[in-house]
Amino acid sequence: MNFDIIVIGAGPAGSAAATWAARQGRQVALVDKAAFPRNKLCGGLFTERSRSYYTEIFGQDFDLSKVVTRSDIAFWYQSNELAVLHNIPPLHLTMRLPLDYAMFQHAITAGAADYTDCPIAEITDKTVTFRDGRTISGAVLIGTDGVNSVVARYLFGAPFNKRTIGFGLEIEVPETIQKPEVQPLRIDFAAATWGYGWSFPKHASTTVGVGGLHQPNPHMKEHMTAYLESLGLDPTVARFKGHYLPFGDYRKVPGKANVLLAGDAAGMVDPITGEGIAYAMKSGQIAAQAACDALDRQAAETALFLYVSSLKPLHRNLQLARHLRAIIFAPKLQKPFINTFRRSGTVRMKYMQLLAGKIEYPELARGVLTRIPRYFVNALRR
């Protein structure tokens, strides 16, 4: 079978790409090794930024009856409560099974050919061969197959840089052990080195995890155990599940010629908040549009050039976030930030607006950087 575009990976980035391209009349194959609906362990933070992108790409709002929405959040640092913020911009917590399945259905409804439950044996820059022996071809390939992307491995020999990748551990705490409806939405700074812990209440369970840069956390299981104990949970309540997290470890050149990477496969994860769903959808949309524009020119090999040009605003945000991450998470600099966060209502408000998708990083940077120096001045005086 011949297609205009083959999208490999049917999560948020892939379904967004497939939907966007199919609605422009392109022949699209949507490929995934899993059968949908399928579950995926994830914090599941679905912000107003995610909601806006979802509406833009799929033409309708996500069904919020499937999520838990909170307007309060608790921040902690080293077992001490920093602040509880009320009446914040809404934060939605969703399970990935209904979210991803809804997006997948949009893609199929838009006209994408369903090649899910089809493990891949081999790919080239224009073909995908499945383990059952079938082969499909496409003028443009878009890899949206996650942090362990087979497309990224094909292009670059490895899906990510082990020195700069992040890593997280998570569990789902069943409601028989902890009632999610009474649990606060909680973030713990420094629960892991260069990272944080989270407790996200959802329907019928609470997702609890710790994450940070992989290299400085050789004992992440110990961090996870300590974090669960700080929450009053038995560390044996559930088996830890781990996964790599591309915390801002984005690829400046996400592909080659007619082969593009989007979502986690391109490292499009916020390095401060850990949010990946919004940038996954948006990068999938941008990749699909670049592919369509390249095909309109009858020059599939120009897809990467068009894609990189359109990604610049997202890349600028991620680069600025990486600089700010040093202030927020670096062990030697974290105390000034924590003291500023504790004292400054402006910094807390800006952080929450960023987390909720109401502002972007330049505005947060202005709020933080104009206040951090005051701490150093006061510390010198003391």
C-alpha cells in the first residue's frame, strides 16, 4: 500500500499529526505496535494549553467528564509545606486510556488508515515493514513513537542521549487504599535530584511518582520509596514502573529530509513542569503541516526544513525553560528559588499560570529573575 504520509505512533502526537493531515485530503497510515484502546502510565496533566491545542487540532473540546479538575494545589519541599494555592487556573488530570483513545478515534474518523496492533520489523526513509511481512510506503514518515522511538533509532543510532535524558518512576494507588477525591494535587520540589515528586488524583486512582535527570539519580528507587513514605503510603502498595523522560532534551534537528520526529520522540517535554501532552499534540500538528506543504511542492525532502522553521517558537520556549531549570532544580541554587517561591506571591502566581498553560516562559523568567537577586543580596547582608 502506498500513502502520502506514514505516522508511526498513535499517541497524542501521532493522532494529532494523522488527523491534521487526513483532514487536508492526504492518504495517511497511522501505525502503532499496540491495539487501542490501551493504557499508559503517565502523570496525565492536561492543562488549558493542552485543551486549547486539542480543540484547535481535533475541532472539538475534550470531554472533561473523563477528568478530575482541580483549582487548588499544594507545594512541598523536603517534607515541609511551602504553600497551598487556591483558585488557580484549572488543572485537569486524566487517564491516558480514554484521552489517547479519543484522539485515535478522531484520526480514524478523519480518514487515517488503521495500522495499530502492528509491530514493526524494519523501516527505511520511505517504507515500513511489519512483523507479519506486510510493507507499506509513504513519501513522508513522521515518528511519534515515544522516547524509545524506533524512528529516532533508525535516524540517529539511538533514541536519546543517555547523559541528558530524564527518568521517572510512577505507581497508580488504587482507591481501595487512598481515596483520590480527597487527595490534594501536590508537587514536591527536590523529591529527586534535579527533579520533583507528584501526587495527581484521578478517577478511581491517584498517580504518584518521582522524576528528574537520569544521570544524577542512580538510586531513583530509593527516592521513590522515601517519597511514598512521606505521603504515608506503603512502598509495596504497587510495583514501580519506570520510563525515560525527555525533560527538555529536545532535538534541534528532529529528523532528516522526509523523515520527521514529533512528541516525546523529538524530546518535546517541558523540562520544568514535565508536561508532554500539549507539546506532543502541537508538534504533531506542525509536523503534519510541514509534510503537507512539502508534498504540495512535490518535494518531500523539504519537509524537515519546513518543520524546523515552524518549530522555532516551541524550541525557544524549551531552551529558556532549560536555563530556568538550573535555578529551580539545581541543588546548589534551589534554596534561593525555594525561599523566593515561599515569599513571593508573584512568582507563585507566574509558576501556576505557566503550569496551567496561561503564560509562556518569557513571562515566568521575568517574574523569577527579577526576584532571585534579592535573596543573594539579603544573604550577603546576613
